[in-house]
Amino acid sequence: MKEFILFLHPMFAVFGVIATVWVLVEVLNASEKNLKRISAASITAALFMVLTWITSGYWYIVYYATDKALILKGPWAFAHTLVMETKEHVFFSILILALFLPMITLRNNLATNASARKLVYVVAVLIILSSLALEGAGALISFAVRMSLLGGA
């Protein structure tokens, strides 16, 4: 189960990023014809980010203490003290942005409202770039565990 949860939270995040890219592409071509797809994509993005939050929170509470102890005793202690601590806080901004995205798309006619489209562009790009940065941070944290297990080799 541990490995499944470890796999699940970044998988949900990737699906959230893909859904956010979907929103971005649909909004670039916003018309009356695709407003429902835009709304569906934004809700999907938010849902996957909420699932990411739930599964990553579960992982952190139940399993991360062992990894944290390994990291802090290993050669890459900064992976927890800097990277994980940053990741914990930055993720909340992504979650807020992901929950904000459907609010914008559902309350505005993006086919006619240029300001709302611009807001969606900014929010989507922030979600995508921040999420990719956190995926990289997660890889660095996993590598720090590996380095600790290998004795700093």
C-alpha cells in the first residue's frame, strides 16, 4: 500500500496538470461551442488537485516520518529542510488556484469576456509551472532518500 500511495499522489498531480493544459488550450479557442468543455476541464483540474492534496497529505502523515529521518541523517538533508518545507507551503497556493479556476470558468462567459480569459491564462500557467516545479522537488526528495540509503555514495 505504501508504494501505491507514493505513486498515486504524483499521478493525480500530473492528471491535474494535464487537465489544466486542457483548460488553457480550450480557452485559447474560447467560443460558445466549447464553454461546457472549459468548465468540465477546470472542474477536472480542481478535482485532481484535491485528490493530490488528500493522497499527499496521507503519505506525509502516515509514511514520510521514516523518509524524513533518513534524509536528515544523510548527505542531502537540505532536501527536507529546504525542498520539502517549501513544497508543503507552495502546494497550498496551487490548490487554491486550482479551486479558483472553475470559479472563473463557471461564472464568466469566456467566449465574450476577454478579461476573464486573461485571468484563466494566468491562473492556468501558474498552476502548470508551479506543479512541474513541485514534481521536480518530489524527485529530488526521493533522490535524497536514495542517497541516504546508499550512505551518500
